[in-house]
Amino acid sequence: MPTPKTAAYESNLWKLNATRVFFSMHFFGPVLVPFFTQWGGLTLSQVFFLNSWFFFCNFLFEVPTGAAADHLGRKTSLVLGSLLGGFAAFLYTSHPALGVFLVAEAIFALAYTFYSGADEALAYDSLKAFGMENSSKKVLARMGSFRLGGILFGSLTGGFIAAKFGLPSTLRATGIAIFISLLFVLLIREPKSRKPRTRVPYLKVLKDGVRFLMGHRVLWILTLEAALVNALVWAIIWLYQPFLEQSGLPLRYYGVVQALSIVGQIWVLSNVEKLEKLFGSKRGLLTGGGIVTGLAFLVLGWAKPLFVVIPAIILAFTFGLSRMPLFSSYMNKYIPSGMRATVLSTSSMVRTFGITATNLVVGVGLAYWSIRTTAFLIGLSLIALSVFSRIEEGQLKD
């Protein structure tokens, strides 16, 4: 029979899911470029510069905030993330100027990194507190689905909010949703370590966490494989709208394609065990999913009809951007509780650096190649990385 304490830890799971829904409810998603260009007065090049700045800030903040989560507590980290995220969302709308946007992007990146790794570490330690850590893959995948559910709701409603109340209203609605996530964070009860806990110096937490990841062969392989594939797949977020434009889809339907892509990711994360059986193994799902994503990019490299382009975009999103909760579950099996958030944040920092570098390469490449050539090269790279993956089935522990 569960004790009141273990029941409290078990209830953390639905609170974390609710937190993810509201923190991810980005109503500005479908109108982000119009917000920056029409209301903010930026050029499209400046919009891409802002995105690079955001990921660069993520890269800088990722490990320090992860160490702070292990030093101060994961709940404290989530509280800071919700406070900063809500503030940043309102800051965007304070004045249409590049300088304001740069500051807001930096604060939003800081908020995001306070969440990165901390919520998953808190979920895993909550499972461990009532002896259910073996179900972490299912639980973390479900958390990923709830995050996508928040994004889905924001995608479907953001355009209507912008049309009725104006472009800045989507950021303000996002800020309100993020502040609501704070209410659920405050209800969470953070599990206590079984060992007497002493406050470890911050720099020691940081150094030990980074050293642990760099010296652990399996963790390092999982981190690199996740970073390389994720960095390439991330390009679909910025490329799918130009593909839809070239194929003649009216702008008002872009959100529908995005919504279907999110539904596809939710479906994958909700059917991981069935897909593992379909692909033959856990490694088979990772490899097969990478190949399917690569083939989707190859299709985008040559096809123009909408009835081909739209399914290819959805497949790229579905199998390409649903992998990280699986990697997180596998990695958690190898990480001690006391440095979990630091190690996960270090891993996330590597992935963020990969996205930043890939965005720069793709951006430069688009100046010399067509968008279709770029997609074709990304597809070939994804297939090669998937076929020659160094991940072994025995390393993927449930």
C-alpha cells in the first residue's frame, strides 16, 4: 500500500505533465515570423539572426543551469524557468526593436535551460522514490506527448488570437500560460535523496557532472548520436514553410500542416513499444526512424506536388523530432541522482551546439544551393548516420 509520501511523489507525474502543457503553449508559433517582420519591423535575415542568438544563449546557459538544478533543487529550477519565461513573453511586446528582442530571447533561453533536464530528472527521481523507475521510458515519452499537446493547442489557436486581438497578443497569451505552469510547479514535492544531503559547492557539481558524461562511453555515444541526428532534423522547422510556399499552399493552412506533424509525434511517443516490435528492437526503432526521416527529406528534395510534400513534411516531423524522450530515458539509467540534471543539461548543451552549427551551415548553404538541394543533402546525411550508428541494443536499457 502506498504511503502518503510515495503518493505525493506519484502525483508529481501529472503535475509535471500539466506544467509541460502550459509551459509549451506557444500561441506565437504560427505567427512568429509575421510578429517579428510586420509588428517588429525586422527583416527575415534578422529573424534568422535572432534564432541563432537564441540557440547560442541556450548553449551558454545549458550546463550552468543544470548544475544549479542539482545544487538548489529541481523544483527551484522549474520555478525560476516559469518566472523568467512568463516575463520574457511579455517583454517581447514591450517595444518593437531588435535590442528588446535580443534581451527577450536571452531571458527566454535562460528560462528554457532552467527547465531542460530538470523536469525529466525530477520525474525520474519521483519514479525511483516509489520503485517504478523501470517505467521511465513510458513516463518520459508521455511527458513528451504532453509537451507536444501544449504546442498543438497553441498552434491551432494562435492564428485566431492574432487575427482577433493582434500579433502581440499571442506573446501575452503565451506569458499567461507560462505563469499558469508555475502554479503546478509549486504543488510538486521534490523527492529527498536517501543519503543525507549536504549542499555541494556549485562549481564542484558542475565539474563532476561534465566529467562524468565525458568519461562514460555509453552516455557519450548516446549524446553524440542524438546531437547529430537532431541537429539535422531540426532544419525541417525552418524549411517546411518555404516548401509549402513553393508548392502553392495558402498561408492560412500552414498551421494545419504543423498540427498534423505534432499529432504524428504524439502518436509515436504514445506507441513506442508497438513501434519497437514493428522495427524489431529498440535500436531498430531509432535506426528505422532515422532512415524514414532521411527518406522524407530526399522526397522534399525533388517533389513539388502538395499531395507528396505535405506527407513528407509530416513524416520528417513525426519520426525525426520524437526521438529525444527515448534518448533521455536510456541515458537516465546510467546517471547518478545527485548529478542527473547536470549530466542531462551537458548532453542537451551538445545537442544545442549541434543545432546552432547546423543552422549556420544550412543558412550559408542556402546562399549557394537551392532549398531542394539542401534537403537532399540533409536526407543523405540522416540515412548515413542511421545506418552506421554505433548504438548497440544492449546499451538501451528499459
